[in-house]
Amino acid sequence: MRLRAATGDDLAAIIALERASFPTDAWSEQMMCEELASPHSHYLVAEEAGRLVGYGGVRVPRGAADADIQTIALAEAARGRGHGRTLLAELL
């Protein structure tokens, strides 16, 4: 698994994974687009063999003493291998 900063080009894959992971409570495309563009957010994507298999985000306003993990999601096939833990550790 390789982690990298998420970009606007990842939006469609992130939204597909968001809807698969949270079918009754998925963020809208507009909300996720705003999160990716926010100067207060940092999102990472996880890739395997060139495919996005996970993502996670943290929100921390400049100068704040606290941060909030906004979301972490993994494709079903990528679960159970420590990838969520790796995403969380990197976001922290």
C-alpha cells in the first residue's frame, strides 16, 4: 500500500468508496470537494496496484491545539490488513 496526499482528481474514486462504505450516511460530492479544498483539512489516499483502496482525512485549523479525524474508509478487499491503522497513524 502506498499513501499520498489526496487531490481533486481523486474525488470520483473517493466518492465511490464513500458510498460503498457508508451507504446510509455518505458525504455528498460537494461536501467532499469542499473538504479536499479546505486549507484546514488534510486528506490521504491509499493505493494498491494503482487503484485507490482507501482514504482518510483530518481537520485542524491553523494554530489549533486539537484536530479531528473526519473519516477513514477502506475498500472491503483492503480491510483487515492494518491499512486503516496506517492511515490513522499518518494522519495523526
